Amino acid sequence: MSEGKENMPKIRFPGFTGAWEQVKLESVASFSKGHGYSKSDLRDEGTPIILYGRLYTKYETSISEVDTFVDAKSGSVYSKGGEVIIPASGETAEDIARAAIVKDAGVLLGGDLNVITPDSNVDSVFLALSISNGNPQKELAKKAQGKSVVHIHNEEIKELIISFPKQDEQKQISTYFANLDNLITLHQRKLNNVKKLKSGLLQKMFPKNGECFPEIRFPGFTDAWEQRKLGEVSDSFEYGLNAAATEYDGKNKYIRITDIDDESRRFVETNLTSPKIDLSNAGNYKLKIGDILFARTGASVGKSYIYKESDGLVYYAGFLIRARIKPELDADFIFQNTLTSKYNDYIRINSQRSGQPGVNAQEYAEFSFRVPDPDEQFKIGAFFRNLDKLITLHQRKLEHLQELKKSLLQQMFV
């Protein structure tokens, strides 16, 4: 072990001083492997099991709820609680350069898992966090070998250099991040619940194929909905600017397919750009209230976005098509129709090409759906607009907590 004044984190809990100790991992832990089992062994019920893929799909620090099961075989490896596990294989080095702890005893550990049992003076959660972040994570990624599939073995993991404080400081750090993870999980569940609610209401508040009435509607509305095409409810369809993106000038925003979030359909403004073109004659490409954009080509074909005044001054790029909804109709209502299963089916069928998928303006204009009278449109549009605001609120809270955790991991570890 070695000590140095520089071997201290930037942020510490009150009362803790002095440098952390650097140690080779093999001196404070024992190593073993999981045994057998693959996805083909999974069953609807049986003995809970952790397979290596879980570590780079759920990104947990502590695994406490296991929802995958198998029929247990002889010679299986069961957790005793508190083991640190690292994937032994994966698609990329970054995938497998991460660790988690198995909180409970009696859980089967699948074959492609490296299992680390730390000594009594090393906190398991602290060790998992240390391995998954900073220099240990980078070093572990460097050790991963392979082409189409990369591998990491216990022999490489043993060589990792980890910095440890005293055990009581380890536990304070572990508890803090465990509480932060619980808060993140809580907000993730809230977000998932609101998204699930919206998904269900999209199915019930719009008529199913071949029907004229939705299952759920606001009181006072009884008339049948009429069939309309997107081209009939729009004043125009226009293709976007044929211009490259350049550094954001602080005023003129440029929205491209990649700037529309796949799930929320929000304008993602983390990497703002401006059009690299003289904008004095580009007024027709400014977005206005009631404008809906559609991706016209590539893997994201069909992805839609509705302009919000809060998004500012926005020009739209060439691989997007703008539909300008007629002012007497509710654009939010029209937009929500682009999030339904009927719309997705239409895009899937009409985007088929010999090359990459695509839907042009004429094909978008032919998309047909049911429309109620304007008053009911406005009610539905406002309802989903408020629901989307709630989803955005939960999403931003979640993103803030995730960024906070990322920042603290960088500052609370050496």
C-alpha cells in the first residue's frame, strides 16, 4: 500500500482527512466465476438468476430485485450476499468495464460473470462504485480483449489499483450513493408510470381502426369523428433547409432529425447549432406555432416533433418535412395522432424502400385518421399537452439527478 497527499478526493464528508490508500485489488479480495446458464435457460418462474447482460442494460450499483428465473442445476453457484460481479464478456469494452453488487443470498450467478468477494474491511458498494468509475474503469476497459465479442478475466481484474479510505468513510460514501440511487429509481418509476398512462390513453382517446368513436371522451361530446387526411388538415408541406450546421450563434437554432428525442419528441438543446447559410432569405424555414416536423428518411423515419414557442427561433433542416396545420384546427391534437399505433403501422408499411427507409411529403399527406369537432380537438390537445409537460418535468428531474450523480462520482472518489 502507498499513501500520498495527492491521493484524496475533491469532496469529502466532514471529519474525514488524510490520503486514501492505494492497493492492488487482489490483496483485498478473493475471486471466482459464475457457472453455466444462458438466455435459453430462462423460465417464467424458478430460482432467481443474474446473467452478465443485466450489468450493461440496467446499470445498477446494487442488484436487489431479480426478475429472471431458471430451473436450478447441480453445480450451480449461489450468491452469499455482498459479492461484486463484473461481466466476463460483452460487445464493447465499455459494456463490461462495470461492476455491481449482489445484495441478497441465494441468487444464482450465471457463467459469464467474474465474482469478487471483498475482505471484511472493504465495503462492497464502495468497491463496485470504484471499479465502475474513474481510472479503474478506464484501466479495466483497456484490459478487455476481443473483436466481435470482448472478454475480461479475473486475472486482469486482480491487477486493478483501487484507492480506499478507512472503512467508516467507505460506508458513508456507499450509503450516500445508495440513497441517491433510490431517489433516481423513484423518479424513473414516476416517469415510467406517466408514460404508461399516456400510452394507454392514446389507445383509448382515439378511435381504433374502422371505428368512429373513441372508448374514452370528455363529457358533452357524442358526435362521430370524421375521417381526414394529414394533407387536408395542413395548409402546406415544405422540405427543410439544404444547409450544414455550424456553431450556435446564440440566436438562430437549427433542428435536425438527431435533435429530436426519439422517445419524448422534445427538441434536445444540449448541442445547439445554427444553419450555415445566409438567413436573410430563409424566413420560410422558420418554425411557427402549429408546425409539425416529420423525419423523411433513415432509421428515424416517421419521427415527429411539434414546435413550441418556448423553443425559440428555430429553422428546420433538409431531412425534415414541415406540415403547417390549419389555424382553425388544434395542432396538438394532430400531433398526438402521430404517436399512435395506427400512425406507426402506416409509417412501417409506407417507408419500405429498396435502399434506406423513407416517406416523402406526398405520402405523409395521405396519412388518414379520425377528427372530432374543433372544441373536442382542443380539449384533447390541451389534455395531452399538460400530460407531456408532466412527463418532461419528471424527465428533467431524472436527468438532473443522473448528472448530479455523475459529477459527484468524479469528485468523491480519487
